[in-house]
Amino acid sequence: MKKHFTALGLSTLLLAGCLSDDPELTGALIGGAAGGLTAAAIGSSDEWIVGATLIGAAAGVLVARNSRTGECAYSDGAGGYYTDDCPD
């Protein structure tokens, strides 16, 4: 099963390069592939691989949205976060 996830992850990364029109979808594909590949590489169970793939996809979408708005999240030093313009 892990070989299938590795092949799926690599093909997803290749596909993501072709989808630059939709940054949220591209972010989800890259994040999901990275999460799944990482979990497979450390020898996780199939359930953990699926979970890591879903979490990676969600994180990829959020990063893409940040890129679209031009805002970045910063730690406020007290355990919270605030958004502001990203540095150039």
C-alpha cells in the first residue's frame, strides 16, 4: 500500500505543476502529496498516511489563500497570531 501512496504522491506533484491557474487546488495537491509522502517515508500505518495527506491538503489550501491575499500570519509572542502584509 505504501508504494501506491508514493507513486500517487509523486504523480500528484507532477500534476500540480500544470495547475497554476488555480492556486488553491495546486496548494492542496502539493500539501496532500507532501503529507502523504512524509508519513509513508517514516513508515506510518495506512490510516496515518491518509490523515497526513488530508492535513497536508488543508494546509496547502491555507498557504495558497495567504499568497492570493498577499497577507502572512505572524506570531504575536503570546500564543496568538495576527496577519499583515508579507515582506517583499
